[in-house]
Amino acid sequence: LTITDPSGDTSRIPVRGGYNVPVAGAPSSEIVALPATDRLYLPLRSRRFDFTDVLVEEGQRVSAGEAVAVDPAHYDVPLLAPRGGTVRLAEAEGHVVLEGLEPASEGAPAAPAGAGSGVSTRKLLELGAWQFFSDARTREPVDPAVAPSAIIVSTLRLEPFLAGGEAQLGGQRLERLTRGLSHLRSLAPDAPLYVAVPDVDQPLAADVRAAAAQCQDAHIVSVPMRFPFDDSALLARCLKLPSGYDVTVWALTAEGVLAIDAALSEGRPANERIVSVAGPAVDGAVHVSVVVGHPIENILDGRVRGEWARVVSGGLLTGEALPAGQLGLDTECTGLTVLGEPDTQTLIAFARPGVADRSYSRTFVGTLRTDLAVSYRAGLSGEVRPCISCGLCADVCPAGILPAPIHKHLYAGNYEEAQRLRVDLCVGCGLCSFVCPSKIDLRSELLRAVDVLREEAALVRAEAEAAAAEAAAAEAEKAAAEPEGAGALESP
């Protein structure tokens, strides 16, 4: 990483690991605006949010930007109506359905909140922009009432098939990026702001760097174009930012900064999305411009190749299978990756290297072909087997940990040894699972361990805080019980 501070001084931080996965089916930078739909299906659940408190009733008429539900567990982050329409609650389980939609241009935007006129997190919360804020290390939503110790903005998205900077920041969006960064600086003027930009010699990268440099006191971090060095947890660690359960580091993507600008410069809710539709089972991979709740069936219509396919919400390495029954685009979806679902298995596939196959371990004939972009599939085809201690997972791990020994300790239920090997540093990039010739799902295993250790640490902190509170209460009770002047020396 190359860091340029506001004074112009430059420093360099060496990084290790990472890997760019060769793929077929990546989208072009073209953005297609889909035709309007007559219904929107707003999912009440996404990867981080669960909008359990529904605020509307059957048959109610709502306006564009009105909250239809909130997540009470995450600071009442709202689910907003992207268009005005009539509410249908019984039509699709787990969704708020809107029909009889009004045109996108309906109504006038709210009065903008300029950078000098009392910018507040409340405005971002009301207009749906706060959902783009996350804790850099845990990726969980952050408390709007807690000031950050630092802010990281990544203008890159390096995971295969997701909408990258060329789609998110083309056209007039660079000006909006600069305004959004200025608003962000006004929200937390005392926190250092780090803006990650691609370290490549391309016109768009130079424009992004210039746009970021216009933000007062911004530290520009030039990031190598190697997955997953756009990851906020990895960047926070490389930058040696403060850590601890009581320390908050805000993390945002370019999409989040644009949402801030929409909310605070124009008073506009953040309901528009640029979503990639790509993968080896997609014909004509593209980026589409849609609103939250747009029917997924419409987005994929005519684009999926073959009868058997698995739709993944997110990218190739960290995405999750689209939940069964989800009808509309959820509020956090960044891409729809479609993989072929094979209906046959290949017996001992790992022992049958082929010209059309590729392996990071270089055991396949296909690695001799430099022009090979692999068409990945959803099934493992019988490839799963025990760990062979090849060390390839450690070779690509950007966190510098040893996934294979950690896996063996976790398999034996020895969490103490796994933590001694710093399993908590895992950033969940999925490269260890990808390069593993035995196809062990190391990513899921390590992330489960991180969750278990985090819960145990939270329990220990809660017990310590309760004990401290109990001791303080006992001390106060003891002090109150002593007679006034007790313990003082009397005059002779």
C-alpha cells in the first residue's frame, strides 16, 4: 500500500498474499436501465438487517422514500419505499409488496442539508444512507451516536463478478464522490479519513485519485489491484488503526459515499442500485440500474444459460446462495452471480487434471494455458477430501495466518490453539477455500470460529462489567451506611 498524507508525504506498507481469480463471465462496464415494473417486492431480511417492525398496513398508500419497516436491533435502520404505491402484506411471505406504482419523478426532494448547515447522522438514517456504514473489522452496522476513531472509504471492488469502480464511478459520479466525501468529513471532522484508490495507470483511476484528493485532509491509499486488498478489515490492519471492542472505525464503499451525497446534497433517499448480473451461467453479463425490490425474475430474464443454475447474492468467493423464496432485490445486494449446477459428479476429480480445468496448485494441465478464463460451477463433483497440508492456503492468505493448522485444531474442537494461531485475523476473503485442492470449506469454518470467539469475549466483558458494577454498588452502600464524620480524627 502506498499512503499519501494531506501534506504530500508518502509512505509504503508491504502486503502479502492475495490472488486474482481467473474467471469467465465478467460483466462489461456498460450499465443497462431495466424497464419499470408494475410491482416491487421489498425483502424484510438482508445479510445484516432484519426489518421485523413493519410500519405499514394492508392496502395503505405510501410515498416514495417513506419507511415501510425498520430493524430495531440495528438502530432502527429503515426499509424505504423506492416508489409510491399500495402496500400488499399477504401477497409474498417475508416481503412488503408495492403495487400501483407511481413514476420515479413523483414529488419534490426534501430540502438538502449542506455541509455547513448541521449535517447529522439522523438525516442519513431517515434517508436510508446509514445502512452503507459498517464497522471496518466486524462489518456490522455502527451506532450513529458513536463517533469513529477513523474512516475508511474504498473506491475499489475486486471480488470477481461484482460492480467495480468503472461501473460505480463513471460519468458524473466523480463529482458526487467528492461532495459525498466532504459531507463525510463534516460528520466526523476529528477522525482521519483514508480513501483507498486503485494503484494502476489508467485514466479512471487517475480521475478517482484526483476526486478523492479534493477532500480536505484525506489520506490517499493506493491499493494493488489484487483481491482482497479492498477489504476494510485488511486495510484497517495494514494502516495500524486503533483496535478494541470499544473502538469504532467506519467503513464505506463508493456506493455508500454516493448515497451520502444523494441524502445530504439533494435530500434524496438511497434506493437506486447498480448491480452486476454475471457468472459463467449468464449470457451477456451486464450491470443493471434498478431500485430495491425490483423482481429478481425480471433481472435474470433471458440471461441464465441452461436449465440448472444456482443464483448467488454477491461475488464468487464471499457471496451466499440467494435465499429460497426471495422475490425482489434486497437492500444490500451488490451483484447476482449465476453458476451452473452440474447434475453429474466426476469420480476422484482431483486426480484427473484436464486442459479445460485450472488449479492454483499447478497440478492441472490447464495451468499451462495463460489464456484460460475458468468457467466455475456450483457443485464440487466429488472433489472433497482431507487436508493434505500443501500450504497453498497460507500462500494466498492476505491476513498472514495458517488456515490448514487452524482447520486441524478446529476439527479437534481446540479453539484455544486456533486462537493462539490468530484465527481472529481472518477477513473471510475465501481464497483459502478457493485454492484448497481438497475443497475444504475453510472460509466458513474459520468465520464460525471467529464468531464463537467474539461471543465468548463479549460474555467475558459483560461478566466483568457486571462484577465491577456490583462492587461499585456495594462500596456505595457501605459508604452510605457509615455515620457522618466516621473515621475522622477528633480534636483533643
